[in-house]
Amino acid sequence: MSRIYYTPPQFGNNTNFSTPLENMYWNAVYYPNWRIYRDQPPTSLNYDVISHVFYAFAWVKPDGTVYLSDEWADAQIPVAGSDGVPETTGCLNSFALLKKRYTKLRVVLSVGGGGKGSEPFAEVARHQASRERFGQTARGLVQQFGIDGIDIDWEHPSDSRQGEDYVALLATLRAQLPAPQYTLSSALPAGQWALQHINLSHAAHYLDMVNLMSYDFSGPWVPKCGHQAQLFTPQIPHSAEAAISCHSAVAYMVRQGVPPNKIVVGVPAYGRSFTNTRGVGHNYSGHAGEEGTFEYRDLPRPGAKEYVDEQVGAAYCVGGDGGFVTYDTPETVRMKAKYVRQNTLGGLFYWTGTGDVSGHTQKNRSLVFNGFMGLFPQ
């Protein structure tokens, strides 16, 4: 019996991908190219419930040239096939083949990222010549690999001049990658301290998707333990950082003129650890895991008990070797999906799809699967 492949209902026969239709939502994942070295090829994800893949990361040179950050992983390494998708070389070529199998799947090349990946943006965006080179070389990679667009992950414009340059870069890129044929998106932080430098209404004019990084509200930089991705702000936040939430960020963006149906709410597929603490609002002495984090696929920690705070829409586990670990669970992701539906937002995205448990064999526990089911309740 031939398998029937599920087409995400937010697309159907619609050919205009610039905005979702009413009651239709996106469920997107980031795929970091380095995961191919951890035996997680592109075919490992469950595309029955994924609308977009943001392939991370390409980088940009100071002259504006966009280039592959790891040519071996991106274009040369042998990549196993699966379920009718043939073997090929390079993850980007594998995604091109997946697009033939899942005909509504959109694959978008993400440029930038934290640290080194974002450092050249300020200078590149400042000058027309380097902006033009950015647009031309980005389009060249999109066409070379037969994918669908570009995601800008500049972390992040640090003053109003850079904010203006950021919008100018988007305008240049949109001219090279016109809608609706191509998708143009950008990942933006949730804090107003960063967003205030950008004319969000002008930016949204050029963007199909605004990927709101609604996580990392808490971590080793805060003085007291807190939730890292809470849906709502507590009635009495214990600090300024604890007042930031998915809702506060969405509300700010909408007030600034971003169309709600372009806002895609970010879900972390990892947890942040705090050790020797009594929990939210209390002191801590350190962190466990890799740089203070555990991937969701490794949570809850052995011996730990998992809890959900339904008032703020946050989850955590306590015990084992992680101490207090704050992260999202299927229950909180379904809460966020309901919030998306209630506020007619664009959908959900996950950093990263590869940090989740298997969407094929552990559906009940999978964040991506539960997000999809929450967006499209039966």
C-alpha cells in the first residue's frame, strides 16, 4: 500500500505563501547544519507536521557576500535517503529532494546567527553596494539549491541607525526575492530593549514571517532563577527580566504595527538549568548541562519530576543532575498554539527541530507534533 503523505492544512491548494489564510497556521523548525554530524540528517524530521524549515546558517562577508558556513555539511557530505527520498550529497541538496516529496514544504536559508554569524551585518547593511551584493549572492544560493527564500538572523541592530540599515537591507533583499514566489523572514528578539531600535511596521512590510525569539527570558545572565519561555507575565514579576513573556513581546509588536498573522512564536527545544535554587525568584549558584542547557530530547532529567505552571504557561523539572530546568513541554506548547489561534498569529517555530524527540516514534512527547495538533485541533 502506498503511503498517503499529509499536506499541512494551512496550505491546501493555496499558492500564495506570503501570508497564512484565515484559520491556517505555520509550524516551522530551524535545522542547524552541524546536526548532520550527530546522525540527524534532514530526513530525520517529521514533515507531515512541518510547513517550513529554516536552514541554519549561511554567513556573510564584510563586503556583503553571502556564503555557506560549512560547505562540506551543506553541499558535499554523503546524506542518507529515507522513505522514498534518495541518497545525495549535502544537506541543502537533501532538502531540495524532500521538497519534491513534500510539495508544500518551504525551505529557507537562514543567514547570520549568534556571535560570529551576526558580526558583519552592521557594516554590510550600512552601504548600498554591500546590501546589493548581499541580495544578489543570497538569491544565487537560493536558486543554486532550489529552495524558497532567505531568513535574516541579525542578533541584532543595536541602535536606531542600525535599525534603519536593517530595514534597508530587507528592502534590497525583497527586490531580489519578490513575493509570493520567495519567502523572506527574520528572527527578532522578544525584549523591547532590542526591538525599540527597529521600525517594526516598516520591517514587516517586506517580511512574510517575523520569527519572534520568545525564549531565553532567563539564563546565567539574570540574578535570580526564572522561566525562560513563559507565555504570560506573572502578576508580580520578581525582576524586569521576569516581566518579559511571549504575550508581552507579541503585544509590543502588534502595537508597533506588525500584522499579527506575520508573527511566528518561537518555542525552545532545550531547557536552561539553575542549580542550588528553590526555584523561580530565588538565588542559584550555578548551572548544569552543556553551557547551562539540556536539549529537550534529554528532559526531564533522570530522577527529576516535571511540573507545569498553568498560570504563566511554563514548565520545568526539579531533581536529578539538572537542578531546576526551565523548558517547554507538550502541554505548554499546546497552550501557545491555542494562543496563536486566539490571536490570529502566524504560527509556531522551534529552535531547533533537531532538539525535539523523534516526531516519528515519540509523537505524544514531541513538541513539534503537539504544536501542530494544537494549531489544528481535531
